[in-house]
Amino acid sequence: MVSTNAFRPPYRNPLYPYHETLLPSLCAQILSDKRAEYDNVYHGISTSYAEWSRALFDRTFGALLGGLALILPMIIMTIPNTNVQKSLVVSSLSVLIIAFIVARFSQGSWKDVLGITAAYAAVLVVFVGTTTGPVSQTGTN
């Protein structure tokens, strides 16, 4: 009787016979173990304390930066003897500074940076318009 191994083609990879004998036994051990997990099982993302505290710090820093970005120009513009030119200069510089900060730290596109900067500028323009009062016109009737 001829053995079935005689009809197999010669092995090109010398590790193939080793894997042929090793893998079935390892697979049987893994499948018999009740702790085995399969690839299609959902694995929850483990969050560590360091990740949570970093995210909390980032959110707190963003809230403080946003609050200070709105409050500081308003405080400067409400100083007594404020004129329109001073308010416009403070608003323009504040918008430029915030635009550079948002552009530096944002991961969005240029449209996102433009939208954030425009919203910030709109808030400051409203504040400038309400605090400077009516413009007096000089002329003769």
C-alpha cells in the first residue's frame, strides 16, 4: 500500500510541515478554552484615568480661553473715556489673535476656522455698537 504522503508535491517552504502539525493542535486548544474570544466580538475601548484627566484638562482650558477671549476685550473697551477708535483697535486685534489661535489648534478645515472667527468677530462688533453710543453729526441746517 502506498502512503498518501508520496503524492504530495515537495514543500517549498521548510516551515510548512512544522505549521501543518503545530496549528491544528493549537487551534484545538484555543477553541476548547472558554476564555477564547473571536475577532468579530466587540471589544470596548478601555479608558484610563490619564486619558480622562487629559480630556477634562483640555475642555477646561478651552472654556477658560473662550471666556477670557470675550471678557478681556470688553473690559478694555469699557474703561472710562473709551472712544470708537480704541474699541475698533481692541476688537480688531482680538479677532486676529483668536483667529491665529484657532488656526493653530483646530483640526478642522479652513471653513471651520473662518466660521469660528466670524462668530467671534460678530460678538465683538455687537458689543462695540452697543457701548459706543450714537455718533453725533455736525453740520448746519
